[in-house]
Amino acid sequence: MTREALLTQLGYSINDGALAQLDSAISNTPGFDHIGKHIITLHDRLVPRSSFVALSSSKPLFKIKNMATSKEDIDEVNEIIQKWADKFKVVLEKVPGKETFYIKGFKKA
């Protein structure tokens, strides 16, 4: 998948700034070549649940935002995220006090 296609899939406009931010996130995500296509799959699964994968504005990483509002929906989205991470061996870092996770990379066996 091209960089431009990845940006488009995540809902970004294609411009130099977005491409630079994407390049930085990719280079800071060990094993991106293994998990990149799965990030899009997760994003597509989360969007109907008011959640999404995005580029972090504070760190050079991808982040997962759980924007669900009810306790049940928040728990359901977090379960989807955790099952995805387990299935594709992705290391996540939860942001304290928020329903946000950084994608830290591919967990080697």
C-alpha cells in the first residue's frame, strides 16, 4: 500500500505535512511492514463505533482513539483493540487516564 493510500484510508488529506508525519510514524513503528495493512483493517472496524486509528500529534506514532461514550461501548471497543493486538502481535501503550493507545510496533516472538 502506498503512503498516499494509507493516508487516504485513515481520512487524511495528502500533503507534505501529512506525508512527513506518516513517514515519522512508520519509521518509529518496528515491524510496520508486518502490521501496516492490519492497522487499516482495525481502523475500518472501529469507525462505525465512533473510534479510529490516527497519526498522533504529540508523538511520532500511530494511535488508536476509543471515542465510544457508554461504558458498554467503551468496553466493547477496548476488547476489539486488545483482540486485534493479540492476533497480530502488536505492542500497545495505553495513555493514562484516556481511552487512547499508541501502537508501539510488532512484538517479535
